[in-house]
Amino acid sequence: METPIKEPSQQTYRKLFWALLFSVTLFRMAIAGSFGLGTDESHYVLFSRHLAWGYFDHPPMVAFLAALTTLAGDEVFFVRLGPIICTAITLIVLRFLALALYRDERVAFWAAVLMLFMPYQHLLAVALLPDATLNLFWCGALLAAWYAIKDGKWAAWILLGLLTGGALLSKYHAVLLPLCLFCYLLASPGRRFWLGRIQPYAAGLIALLVFLPNILWNAYHNWVSYAFQLSHGGGGHFTIGKLLAVLGGQMGVWSPVIFGLLIAAFISMARERPLSESDRFVLWTSLPVFLFFCGIGTFGRILPHWPSVGWWTGSLAVISVTLGKLSKRDKAGIRWRRWCVTGAIVGFVMTGFLYLALFLPVVDPLYSRARDFSIMLNRHFPAIKRLEPFKSQDDITNILFGWDKIAKRVEEIRSRMPNPEKTFIFCHRFYTTSRIAVYVHPETEATTLRNKFDQYRLWFSAEGHKGWDALFVIEDRAVERSERYMPLFQEMDPEPVKIEVFRKGKLAHALSVFRYYGFKGKYEEK
């Protein structure tokens, strides 16, 4: 849908976009080092210390990014500098994509603003996650695809192939990009002829060649990464509960009203006759992403942020439809305006709470009030269970604090072992191991010993550490879990060393460290 261009208005929105981009990027840089690394971030920093063309659960681009930015230092700021820069560049690419599709600076500006009202977008914009480079390559590939399809120049097709390959090396979700573009061409009467030309297939071959190192790595490692990813969402059955959980997750991470506006925008575009090429491109490069992940989520398990790449053109869909609705100034336009204002308010409140929880321990008092309410309800309706008393693990923001102190204490305990240089650290799950391993001395070995395969099986040789001593670090079910690993060692000290870390005067972490001696060189049996 085309909208009339007013030169003064265009200049104003252009300046507003750059001012917004500059101020938001500066703010993100200012807070980047204010809290510790998250679980996934810790894991990916460890990736960057073991560079390879693939890993157990992801392709390598996140490791390359972290390795590049941490050349300047290991501080948290430099770990997150890469994602912040990638997000800023992606927003610039989004602006050019909006101008290429709609020739309207308003669409570019308001699409960027819309992203700021979605809580989880703030995490994706700062945290070291594979989404940082995926978003950049995905958005760049869409821009290249539009010009390649529109003008037919070989340079644009080659660029599309290179950027698609970069997206695949960022996250396996990028396999949806060719599918989206195929659906667009198939649905476009005027551009369907490209399916019979060589250029799209040449672009696909280039993308495959760029992605080839990861394929070869997986072939050498028994296809471990692909097998793990393909296991998501398989083997389950459809239930209404899963469908509601998937939709609830989307509403939770993006805000309920904004996700509702996205659905309304898709419906509005689908009903429009005739549908413009710009709207058709936006629709088919975003809608399939949400349908795919929401679809597999009704049979298995997905993480709510997995469809995030759909928002790059999804945001353009919401804004282009919104501008068209508001320009009519009828009753439908008034209702749409009210929903937009409501969405902005709800998104602002949710985002504000996110930042508040990062800097202040607000979860404890809110949980306590919720527990009091559950107790009151239980008195009148016994079927409603009372919430358990608050525990430090209930505040998920505690994950971002205190692990550097925990690692320091673990290293102190290791230094008092009979053979510190031959003492490794292990945890029951990989994410606890990563939270500690990223902060300990680089030469300190860390791993997991569970029978479940994870990345540490590729880094740690059990047979090669036969005879070593070990420290088992555990947060919950300490005694039960410590006894579980006794058969793997010759001897164990039954008395653990306790570690407690406080945040703003409140307990954030309580761990036990068990000492084992004489590793037998094998993993836990199934």
C-alpha cells in the first residue's frame, strides 16, 4: 500500500530515526556492563574460546562475533558490544528495506519504535545470542532479495546468496528464509517467472557453499548438531493446552496487544484486493515464520523468542497497515488508534518492569504478595494450591549476578585440593557449568558428567582425565545429586563447602561444593 510522500514530513522522520537509533544504541552501551553474563551468553563466550565451524546446538557465527569483540578485553561490555552493534546495523538495514518497499520514512521510523515496545527485543538487542547476527544477515538478505527480484541484477542475487549463507551460519532457523522467499514468488503472479530462472538457484548454491564448513563439521561429528535441532518439536501430540501456551508465550515476550496487532495486520493484508507487491513481500517473509514455530509448538516445545526474525518485516506490516487505517479517520481508524495507544502503554510498562527487575530485586516482594493472595484464595477454595515460600531460584534475574564471585570461591577451594592442577570442576547440568567456567582461570577444566550428551562431551575427554580429582558444584538437591556421581570416583568427602552470594542484601545463590578424588575416567551410566 503506497502512501503520499510529503517532503517536510519525510525529512522530520528521517532525523527522528537517526536520533532514535543513536540514543538507544548509546543507552544500550551504557548499561551493557551493569550486570553479569546470562546462561546462554556464558556458553557462547566459551564457544569463542574453542573456535570451530560448529557446536553441539548451534552453528559458529555467535562464537566468531564474541571472539572478535573480546579481542579488546574479556569484560562483559565487550562481550555485548557485538550484539549491540549488530542490532544498530540491522535497524539501519530495516530502514532501507522500508524505503525500498514503501518509499516512506514514517514506516521506517515507526517500525523501529515498535521494536522498542516489545520487551524481549531489548534482550535480543544486547545479549550475546545467535539472533544478533541472524537478524543482521536475515534483514540484509531480505533487502538484497527485493532488489534482486525487482531489478534482476546478478550482483543482488549473489549478495542474497552470501547473506543467506551468513544467516545459516548464525542459526539454523535461517532455513526458513528460502522458504519464505519461495512462498512470496509462488504467490506473486508478476514475479513467479523467477522460479523458472537460474538466478534464485544460483543464490541458493552460493548460500550452501558458504554454509558448507558447518555441514562438513557435522559430518565429522556424526551430525550431532542437526540431530539435536531436529529433535525439537518431534514426537508430541497436538493439544489445546500447548496451543494456548504457544500463543501465551508470544504475547508474553512481544506484549499481548502488539502481537494482536500483528495478527490483525496479517488479516487486513490478506483481505486487501489487489494486494500490492510490497505488502505481499512483507506478508510472505514474516507470516510463515510465525506459523511454522507456533505450529511445531503445538506438538512439541519451542522457546517463545524463536520466531523473532519474523518481526523485521512483521513490524513493517503492522506500521503500513496502521498508517493506512489512521489516514481514513473513520470509526475503524479510531478503534485502531486506541489499540495502538493501548499497545504502546502495555509494551512500555512490560519493558519498564524488565529493566526494573534487572537493577532492583523486585521479584521477591511481588512473589510474596502473590503468595499471600494464593493463601487467601486457598482458605475459601481449597482446590487452589498455595504458592511455596520464595526461594532465590524463583528470581530468574539472579542468574545475571554473582557468578564471578562463585567462580572465585570455587577456585579458592580448588587451590586447597591435594592436586589443584589435576582437579576439574563439574556440574549436573551444562548451563551451571558454563556460568562458572566462563569466570574461572582459562586453564581450569570444567565439564558435565551426566549421561546426556552436550557440548562438553566435545571438549572434555573422560578417559584423558582418569585419576584426576574434581569439585562438584550444585545449587539444589545437593546430597541426592552428589551421591549420584559417587560411583565415578574412588572417594568422596561427604561434607560440602557452602557458598552463599547476596544481592542487595538478599540471598541470590546458595550452592554446595563436594570434593571427589580419583576419577575413574567415565561418564554416568544410563
